Amino acid sequence: MNLELTTEQAEDLKTLLMNTVSDLSYEIAATDNAAFRAGLMARRARYNEVLDMVSRQSAERPSDGLVVGPDAVVRELAHPGD
């Protein structure tokens, strides 16, 4: 599956991901439960992967919009934990 985004949508997605990663970092620091912390850290890593992909793609195609893959990363963003 590929996810096609306009340039504006890609920028909104990058902003959303940056804010979410930042929020997760605070939540990770405030969490005492090791298992929960590990899950949050794994989620943050997945979101950072997607953020890197979006940033790379938008740099390569600044005015054409964006196509994001691979399936696993996009699916995880849409359905965390599935």
C-alpha cells in the first residue's frame, strides 16, 4: 500500500508526528512501569520511522505531494498495536 499525500497534508503529518513524538518522550520519562515504558518507546520509534520517511520524501518531491511506504509502517500509524 502506498499513501499519497499533497504537500500540505505531508507538512501536517510531519507536524502531527513531531508533536506526538515529543509528547511520548514526556510520557516515557514520567512512566514508572517498565513494560508500559517499553511499549511507548517502541511506538515512538515507529513514529520516528514514519517521520523520517515523510521528511525524506517531501525533500525529494517538494511540490508533487508525497507517496509513503512501506505497508507495515503506514499500517502501524493508522492502526497502532494491530
